[in-house]
Amino acid sequence: MRILHTADWQLGLKLHFVPGDAGARLRAQRFDTVRAIAGLACDSGVDAVLVAGDVFDDNGVGPDTLQQAREALAAFHPLPVVLLPGNHDPADPGSALARLGDLDHVVVAAGFGPLELPGGVVHPCPLTQRHSPEDPTRRLPPKPSGHGRVHVVLAHGGVLDFSEDTETPNRIDLRAVLDKGYDYLALGDYHSPMRLGPRAWYAGTPEGTRFAEKDPGHVLLVSIEAPGAEPVVERVAVGRTRWVTHTARFHEDADVERLAAWFDGFPERSWTLVQLRLEGELSLSGRAKLDRLLDDERGRLCHLRVAADEVVDAPSDEDLRVLQAEGFLRVAAEYLRSDSAPEARDAVRLLHRMLAEGKQ
């Protein structure tokens, strides 16, 4: 059996922290990435596509999101696609998956019965509520024997060593599932690809959703030659967006140019989201260069989030000469430099910039 294992599409994700056109592009890209996954599945000769939960970001998505999902899912035809309800789109009375409508090659696995597919059998373990104290795989019987077919479990939740004392919802006892003899456990919920052993993987999300994710943007191609054979798993990159977290430390003003060169290394700025932490010391003129650089990059990148509270102003001799203005401006500069409040430091930088630009 050969399957494409994916999860956590979260179609309809709002991404409120990315406003305007950039946010709209990110939301639309998720549907385009589903189409890219369909192309990969068709080209790779898989028997079926398994989506291990969270097809939608929530059950309240509107008719426009449902229609875009139908159109993206049509690209998989005629390959069978199994959609599992996850914690974002559980199989409750308001299920978005139930509102998808009939697509002859798509199965919404809202029940616990086995699904006969080309090459093998899939055992879905859907979530019927967002948070459940029960293991979603608890109903699985031992793997049927004597049928000569590959058996795959499809589930959504966190894997837990049950010796731990926890009440975290939707927890899956990995060892209990594998002890029942199943050939592969296709998991969703964790947003980065993760191998939990030769027979259990998280696929991760094909498009990132937040900076905390370690390695989003992949799907898994899984080949299982025969019942009992060890799965061969290949990670394939499909994501368009790039989510980057970076820390830059300044020792001298020239480090601002090095940061500019780092930004220049991105092949597609408009599809790159950056979370940047800045530390160290800069002169006032160096800080002005940094501010201009960050303003430019905000217009180039899809999204830029900056934490610069740890950058300390270290005025150079030239900075001090610039601040030696006449009259009221000189008095204001001396007063602000004597104040340690963050607002005063910001005002000194602004005054320095105004005076420096006035002398050019």
C-alpha cells in the first residue's frame, strides 16, 4: 500500500496578526497548497490520501471556504481521499466536514468503522468534540489477521507515555496502538513532521500557522510493501510560505549591514514571515540605519515582527556633536539624555535623526 499522509490543513485560518493583502494571500495559499498536494499524489502513484484531522480551522467556516475546499479537493480525483475530523473540526452537529457535500472520491471519516481502500484498510479514529479526556484510539480492536492486507490507523491527538500524570485532552497511547499489530499510525495535531518510531509519524502542517512550529510545510509519502513490512517514509516539501525566527546581536554599527545581507538571502521575501529579536549596542546613527532597514523590510516581507527592547543606545562622539544644537533643541536634548525612561530614549533617537537630516 502506498499512501500520501498529510494533516492540519486548517483551511479558513484567519491569521489576524497579518493584516491586509498579505493576510489574504496567506489564506488563499492554503488552498493552492492543497492543489499542489493533489498534483504530488497523482504523480507519485499513491493508492489513497489520508488527511489526519483539522482539514478546517474551525467548524464555523463560511460557505466561501467550503466552496474553495470542494474545488481544491476536486484536484485529487480519482484518488480516494479520507478526511478525519480533528480537534479544530470535530464531528459534532455543526461539523464543517459534514457540510462539504458529496464528492465521489472523498470520504469524511466521521465514524469508527474500517474503510476498505485500494491496497489496504484504514481505521479512522475521529474526534467528536474539540477536547476529550478519552484516547481517540481506544476503540481499536487488534489488527485483523489472515486477510493479507495492510492496516493503517488514522488519528488526531497528542502521543503520551501513560505513566505520566496528565489530563491533556485527545491523548493517544502510542504503544497500545502498535501493540495491536497495525502496520502504520498516521497522526495529525503536531505541526512539524515527527517520527515516533518506524510505524508512527506526524505529517505536520503543509503551510505554517505560527512561529513556534519547528519545520512546517511537508507531507509524507508512505510505502508499505506487505502486511508486517516496515513502512518506508519520505518527507516531501510542499509549503510556499517560510516562517523564520532569528536573533541578531549588535556589537558595532556594521552589524546593521550584516543584518541587511541576512534579509537579502531570502529567495521570496513576499512569502517570508520573520520573527526577529534584536540585542546589543548601537550608536544613534546606527540605530537610525536599523530603523530605516526595518521599515524597508516591512514593505518587502510578508510579515515582520520585531522585539528590539534589548538594543541599547551608545551615542558616538559624532552623535554627541550632532546633538550639540542651539537654544531650545540643545536644552531638550540634554534633558532627554538625562532621563532613563524608554520614551525619553525614543525621543533622543528621533531628535538625533531630525538634527542629522537637517545638516545634510
